[in-house]
Amino acid sequence: MSQNPPSLRPDLAPAARITDAPRSGQPTIGMVSLGCPKALVDSERILTRLRAEGYGISPDYSGADAVIVNTCGFLDSAKAESLDAIGEALAENGRVIVTGCLGAEPEYITGAHPKVLAVTGPHQYEQVLDAVHTAVPPSPDPFIDLLPASGVKLTPRHYSYLKISEGCNHKCKFCIIPDMRGLLTSRPAKAVLREAEKLVESGVRELLVISQDTSAYGTDWKDRDEKFPILSLARDLGSLGAWVRMHYVYPYPHVRELVPLMADGLVLPYLDIPFQHAHPDTLKRMARPAAAARTLDEIAAWREMCPDITLRSTFIVGYPGETEDEFQTLLDWLDEAQLDRVGCFQYENVEGARSNALPDHVPDEVKQDRWDRFMAKAQAISEAKLAAKVGTLMDIIIDDIDEDGIATCRTKADAPEIDGNLFIDEGTEGLSVGEIVSVEVDEAGEYDLWGRRVS
């Protein structure tokens, strides 16, 4: 049984799951979805449109008439991974359409792979469909090709990502997302709620709210009735009866108003907040708010309002100019903050980022050493916090039950793939994937828990 190790890429979405079998003679498209959950949602929207037009979805290259590769361009290593995936699709299938974040640099893709059929940028759904129509004309059968009400989902049936906005207004020097995906554009609240309602009606038990900047949702509306529309959206989502988990919540002051909704049980007591670093000079070079001390005050306030709150964050080590003293400040801050879930990137240049031009880049071996030390600190905190849960009762959601009857589950403190798991080793007869049950925790590890079902 595997435990969850820390990842060098804590932004990655779960692997796409494609289970539909195409009908005989149906034009079929394969999909490779790379990168973060926001990209996975884009893949779902593309496939939903294609299914509505009568296309089948293939889980492999050989069974597809063409393949769409949804790329990631967040880091140079992610770009290399995307190019490798395009090359593999070309070798295995030969007819490849490229979309996603790296599609914002078409010459970069065609320079490496000139035989791709088309290249489109992120969330350019119409252009992707046009490219598919050209490569593989549709041949729908309206009596057979029925589209699920919730659309095509690449996650297990019981949880789904809910993207509420696109783009970002921040100008962090290490990030090129605003260049690839534009400035903040929030979806209308009615559209978000309508999608959420359909998902819950179709059996989704957990909604994972995502965007580039979730707490800024709706602040791009000039005629809005309320200052911070995320608050009413969270209330409305919480009324649907599913778990609601908030990701990518930038630590604005009004986040304090979200936390009481967690204490009241409307929203899961879980905040995923990208702090990135703790030293004010490092944060200043990142063009991030440099108020780590006030951040500790905010964390204390959140915990006072909701003692059960789980705090998750991601950090960057080895940022240009980061000194040993600055890194030690980060370790000391982590000691004081006692975050429950932590991910960490080693800094990488990415073409087009302003941080590339900063002086005093940190050598790779120093970045690796700091990453190791940071994750050792985070692991010790995680292990102590999980040990304190032994003997407690908690609700869990079941993600999988294997052939040996071992159930892989998650608590309210765990998001899919990026956090830990709770395993039930015995007594799983009669349980089903997607079910929410109560367990007593009887064992803890560094990142995972074990428990037994209670009536």
C-alpha cells in the first residue's frame, strides 16, 4: 500500500479517467491532459462539446482517429513534459491537435513538432473544435450518442472540479499565467451554480472550487452588488448538500469572512492558500505582499474562528537571491505557522517570466538541499498533527476499494491526489466508492491515516 510522498509538482491534477467505450464506427478522439486541475476542467469542456457532436472518447492513442494534447507551460520542465507528450502522441497516432497553456507559444511547439495538425491557446474551445472537425468530420447518431447531464468528466463520479473564473490580476515575477490566460474573468454566479447543481444531481459528493485566484472571484464585475462575491457564492454552493472545498484562495483580509462558513459546516474547513515564502525580501523580489507577520496573525484568527480548519499551502525554495538567512526565516515561519498540508517547488526559470533577469540565481544543488530540509520540516509537522488524530472520529469519503477490500479514502482535510489518504484495511464489505462514512482513526503515518468503520 503506497503512501503519499511529497511531490516536486504539487500543482498537478489527478490523471484523467476515460471509461466510455465508443460505438462501432463512431469517430473517436483521444485526450492527453497535462498540468493543473484548471487544465483538466478545460479538457472536460472540450470533450463535452465533442461528445455532444457525436464523437467517442478513446482512452488510448491506437483507438483514436486523432489525439488532443492539452499542454502545461507553467515551468520549463512542464514545457519539456508537454513536448514529450506531443512527440509520443505523434509517434503512436500521428494526428495530433495541441491546445492549452503552451499553445500560447505556437512557434515553440511547431519548431519541435512541425507535423502537428493545429495549435490553439488555453480555453480556445471553438478553435479546438474547428481543428477536430477538419481532421475528423463528425458523424453523430442522435438515438445513441446521449450526453450525460453533467457533461464529460475526467474525475471519478463522486467528485468534480468547479472552475469559477479564469485568469489573474497579480504580477508575480515568477509566473506567466496572466500572459497565457489573461486577466481575471469571473463566470456569472448563476452559471457556476447551475453547473454545480447538475453535478450534485448526477451524484457528485464533493465540489472542488478552483481558479487562478478564488478569493478575487467577482471583483472584476464593475456593477456588482457586493464587494466580495466569493462570500455569497460559497454560501450558495454550501446549500447544495455536497462537500465544498476551496482551492487557490489568495489571503486577502476578507478571507476572514469565509472562515465562519467553514465553522458552520457550509464549506469544508479547508483553505488552500499560496503563501510562496515568508521572508519579506524574498516576497518583495517575487512581487508578492511582504507581510508574513500579519499572515501569522491571520492564521491565528482563522483557527480561533474554526479550530478544525486545515491549512494547505505551496512554497518556492531557491528563488533568485534567496540567502541562507532568508531560507531559515521560511523554516522558522513554518515552525510557527504549523500548516497541515504543504507542497514545495524548487524555483525554475520559465521563458517570459521577469524573475529570469534577477541576479544571484541559486545553484541547483543548494535548491535541492533547501527543498530536502523544507520538506523534512513539513513532514515532521504533518506526522505530529496526524498522530494527534488517533482515537478521533471523523467523516471520510471513499475514493477506491481494491480487489483485496482495502478502501482508499480522504478526510475533510484531504484534497484528491495532493494531500494524504485514510485507509480502511478491513470491514469494507458493503461500502461503495463515493460513500461518506464515519471512521475511528487507529493509526497515523507521515502523511496518511488508517482507520476502522464505525456505525
